[in-house]
Amino acid sequence: MSDKEKKEQGAELEAEKKPEAKTMPAEKPAKIEESEEKDESLSFSLDSSDDDLPEEIKQKLEKNKAARAKKKLVKKKKRKTARVVKAGRAYIQATYNNTMVTLTDSKGDVIAWASAGLAGFKGAKKATPYAAQIITKIAVQKAKEEYGLQEVNVFVAGVGTGRESAIRALNANGLEVTAIKDTTPVPHNGCRPKKPRRV
């Protein structure tokens, strides 16, 4: 009798567990949909103010955005209170192969950034002044929309062709440039330089 009672109790426990397992998946999709809606509302929209950007770059940015959205795991995000950053810093890194623009607050915490690769430029086109202009516009629009950035101190590093056009683009897109500093590292006769390139 004791064995039968044990089997009956085991069967009852399994029957109790099964309905719980059935109800759990039904609740999850609803939560996922809610979090997706929140993500969409928080995400940066390029369509609203990017009329001046070329069509190809718009399409590439949208593709990149869609690809990132697929990769992200759906997580429930807490809504952050909108932080306003009036004055900040702009770091421009212009190398021979690429140009990167990073906008930060006065402490140095990153607000927005863009690189030539992000905007869809490839190869030698990444270091051009045109690419620098476009990526600066993308970064500035994001910083303005999300944080209300108005003025920046500019720190330029590197000797690429995109450095001047990036600074001009900051000014052209409505940011007030208060100071410009060149932070390109210069050796005081430190390491032995490379042999000149033979072309």
C-alpha cells in the first residue's frame, strides 16, 4: 500500500507542475512585447531630422540599427530620467585610415559617438573629409535629441584629413565651439621611427 500511495502522490505532484509550465510561456511574450515597445521609444530615430543625409547612408544606418536590434537580448529596462547636458566635450580622432567623433559630458562620460564605419564608409573613404562631416552630423543630432547639448570644447588627436571638416561640422550643426585643443601625441625623441615607406 505504501508504494501505491507514493506513486499516487508522485502523479499528483506532476499534474500540479504541468499547468504551471503551460502558463509561464504564455505570460513571457506579453512582457517581451512591452519591453520592445519601450526600447523603440527610447531608441534614437534617424528619420525625423536626417533630411540632409544622403539616401545611401540613411539606408546603411537603418540596416546597422536593425542588425543590432536582432542581436540584442530582450531585457526589461528601467526608464532613465532624461538628463540634460548643456556643455560638454567633443573628442575627434582623425587617423590616416578612419575618423571617430565622441561627444561627452563635462566629466567625460560618453553621450554619443560615431565613426566612419558606422555610417557605412569602407576602405579609403573612411578617412575622407566628407565622411568626417557626415559622422559628426550623426553624433551631434543624437546628442542634441537625447541630452540637449549646446556647446563643446573640442579635443583633436591625429593627423588625418578629416580633422578640420569634423570641427567645422560641429559648428555647422548648431553646437557652439568654445575651445579647440590639439592632443596629438608627439614624441620628444623617444622611440626609433620606422623606415620611410617605399612606394
